[in-house]
Amino acid sequence: MLPIYVVNNFGQFNHLIHRMFRDLDIEAQMIANTTPPEDVKSGCQGLVLGGGPSLSRIGNAPKYFNLGLPVLGICLGLHIIATTFGGKVSPGKFGGYGPVEVEIIDHDGILAGYPDNVHVWASHGDEVSVMPPGFTRLASSPICSNEAIALPEKHIYGLQWHPEVSHTENGKLVYENFNRITLEHGT
């Protein structure tokens, strides 16, 4: 079985994403965001676009959406999704580092199994201010209206918060759900 690739966008939590998969006994491999798309296509069953400092350092990440693979974007990964598909990212009014209570709007797909409200950990200054056309809002919070979005028919999901940190309530469920999505997509 092919691994899930964790695309390193130079963020402080990318190694925690990789470790989360390892702790769940899900095969994963960290790759540089400069990896050529043809190498990505043949090497994995899905991609997690990790966090990072800025949209100016995302390498080949936008090209990975053309591969037909499931994609999960975390923090900056969500911003890559939004800007690639015609949305907009702007400085948030309440950006920063700390706890956030998120309301889950859509309990299917990447957020299956979550209650209506979940306590998560965020670390960001920017947010998706305009959702891309065709996407669905999955979750929101008082500080960020687009906490999670999806394009389910293409298996593309993005979260503003960091499910890989211990401060996020039941964060492993996001990664278990993504693994399930990649396996279902591959069959």
C-alpha cells in the first residue's frame, strides 16, 4: 500500500502531522514541497499539505491538485487550497496562537464522528476570507467563519486549525477520516 505524503511547507507542526500518522499505524512519508508532481502521483495514495509561514514558499503544492489524489490542507495548506481554487486569504481579525471552539456544520467526510462543537488549537494570522466557488463550509468559529471547507467530489478538504497537536480535542479523528477517504478513493 502506498503512503500518505505529508508535504512540508516549512511549518512548525509538519513533523507532528507525520508523527500522528505513525502513531495511528498509517503509512506516511514527509516530502519537500518542491517534489515534482509526477513523483507525487506515482508515490502516494493522498496528500496532506502542511502548515508554513507564507504563501510565497509553497513550491509545487498548487500543482498537486491536478493529480486526482485526495488532499487535506492544514492551516497554510487550507490557504493554498483556497487561493488555488479562486478564494481569498486575508489577515484575520483575531489571528494568533491558542484555543478556539469550532462549530461543526457538516459531519460527513473529513469531520465524520465529531460532535457539534469541538475545542481545537489554532496558530495563524491569516484566514480564508472568501471561500472558493463550489466549496462547502464544514466548520466555523467566532473568530474565523471558514474554519473548514471542502470540495467533496474531488476529495479536497482544508482545516484552519491543527488537529495534530495534543491541545485539539480528538484531533486524530481527522487523520483517521482522511486515511479512510484515501483508501475509498483508491478502490
